[in-house]
Amino acid sequence: MNNIPIKNEVKSILAKKGLTMTHVVELINNNRSSDNKTSVQNLNNKLTRESIKYTEMVELANVLGFDIKWIPR
């Protein structure tokens, strides 16, 4: 099992893609209603505490151009 914190994984992907957390949050917010916007601080806190919801992780993966797949071992 991968023991790398999710925040480090996401930051690595952002660096490889040349994206900032600010830009990613803007992309996420473009797909959300005005009463459900997030902030860089909110997303960063969720990643740090590893309290991000699965649906939010799918949303993040989507704007980064990734799919989350369940692969049998």
C-alpha cells in the first residue's frame, strides 16, 4: 500500500503539470454552483488532514486529467 500522504501526491502532480493550487481551485469552482465554492486554504487543509471526501477527490482528479480506478490485486 502507498504510504505517501495525499497532499504530497497532489503537489507532485501539480508540479509535473505546471499548475498552481490557485488555478486548480479555479477549475474546480468553475464546475460548482456559487454557493458551493471552495478556496485554496480549504482544499489545502483537507489534503493536509487527509479529510478530503471521495467525491472531492474525484472532482480534483477530473480537473487534473486523471481517473480514479479500483484495480483488483
